[in-house]
Amino acid sequence: MLLIITTIFTWFLWGFVMIHFEPSVGAPWSRILFYGSLTLALFGTFLNIGIAWNTRNLGRMPSGMETGIIIRHTALLTVFILIVLNLAAIRVLHAWSIIPLALLIILVEFFLDSLVKRDTRRAK
């Protein structure tokens, strides 16, 4: 419940930054506030969705290892969206530039997943 409340608060914080600051033409700290509040809001939203999805599919709350995987997926998705938004802000985003970025994020996920599986095998 606390996670839901803090996520709602971060979306209000992001809205406050959008209303009172102009991130596209303002000072550098206004861009930092914009991306910082957006990062927290997206991360909280995706984390809530991931936990709710797994709870619904598993019929129970996710375990510690499953929660770690949800957090990793949430972080990678948030980073992907923020990079795409930054590329759009500096006007270098093209449809063909999203595909290599998505492939890079997927490769990072496979790499991190292989590290977890290797550590799990060593523990046995």
C-alpha cells in the first residue's frame, strides 16, 4: 500500500514540475527535476504493475528472488523509456534508433539473467 501511495505522490510531483518549471527551455536543474520525478514515477508505476501481475498469476505475493527480477525488469524498462525521451528531446530519435536500443536492453537482461542462474547453480 505504501508503494502505491508513494507512486501517486511521485506522479503529483512530476505534474508539479511540469506546471511550475519549463524543462525544455529552463535551467539545467529544471531538467534534473523533470527527469528525476519522471524516473521515480515510472519506476513506481511499473513496479506496482509487475507485483500486481505476478500476484495475480501466482496467486500469492512474489518471493524475494521474484521481486528482484521484477525490480530488474522495472529498472530496465524505465531506463529504456528515459533514453528514448532524452533522444527525442535532443531531436535525434528515429524509428530505426529505437530498435538497437531495445536489443541492447534485451541483451543486458539476458546477461543479468545468466548471472543469476549461474549463481543459483553454484549455490547447489
